[in-house]
Amino acid sequence: MKLSLPSVAMVCLEYWAFQILVLLAGLMAPNPEITTSLVAICVNTEAVSYMLTCGPSAAASTRVSNELGAGNVKGAKKATSVTVKLSLVLSLGLVVALLVGHDGWVGLFSSSHVIKEEFTSLRFFLAATITLDTVQSVLSGVARGCGWQRVVTLINLGTFYQIGMPSAAFCGFKLKLYAKGLWIGMVSGIFCQVHHSCL
């Protein structure tokens, strides 16, 4: 229970942050339908990209815990490095495909010309999120292998709900950047999360 409950919390805090973005998008005037659609497309794209690094993250967790259990700190560091590099290569392929074929990708979700145009400017922020979340996903796996679930839970709580969500609300509502503003807030939260996890 000491390991499982913080593990659930660290994962759920991140998932819920993305879902809160969709709820915030629904409150945005003048076009909540378009904003909600754009944010939902970004959230689903992020979820698909997360599936690419979910396996390496689980492998890193197991490998790091085995190496640390054997007293081999050097092996744990090497496993972490290799897994981060592998995940970055996987995400790079996805990011390039998204940047080049964004019209085709959005077409799977909507045929609206407005949504396709708006997504064009969002795709760069989404690419940044995918890249950062790739590193974060592996580091979360490493943290689980080290038994640091409570620490990561606190990091997620601080970075997403004290930095990411307020930044998203400020940029989206106050600066009137709408969907782009919401996603800028999410990028800032994930950036701080990765920065703290690396420390």
C-alpha cells in the first residue's frame, strides 16, 4: 500500500490535469466547441504518444529496481540513459510525422476547416509536450523502480496544479490565447515536472 497508493496518485494527477484542460476549454467564449475540439484532439494525440513510451517506462522501472537491488548503481544509471534515448527516438518519429502530416491527423478527428487551421499553430506546442512527456514518462518509471513514488506525487501536484493549471487559465482566459494558451500552460507544467524529475 505504501508504494501502490502513491503510484496511483502520481499517474492520476497527470491524467486529471489533461482532462481539466478539456473542461476549461468548454468554458471559453466565444467558441467553446472549437476550443474543446482542439484541446481534445491534443489530449488524445498526447495519449497515443504516451503509449509509445509506456512500455519502455515499465521496462526501466523493472530494470532499475533489479539493478539497485543487486547493488549495481552504475547499471541502473545505464538502464535509465538507454531507455530515455530509446524513448526520444520513438517520440521523434511521431513528432516529425505530426509536424509533416498534421492535416491528415486532424482529419481523423474532424473535417472542420477552422479546426484544421487552428491545429496548425498548435502542433508545435503539442510536439514540445510529446517530447517532454517522453522523458517524463521514462523518469517516472525510474522513480517507481527507486521507490520514489511519494516524491513524484508531490512533484506532479506542484508542477501541474500550482504551475501548469494556473498558467493555462491565465494564458487561455486572461491573455485570450484560448486553446493555444491552455496548451502553453500544460507545456510549462510538464517542463517544470521534467526539470524537477531530472534533479
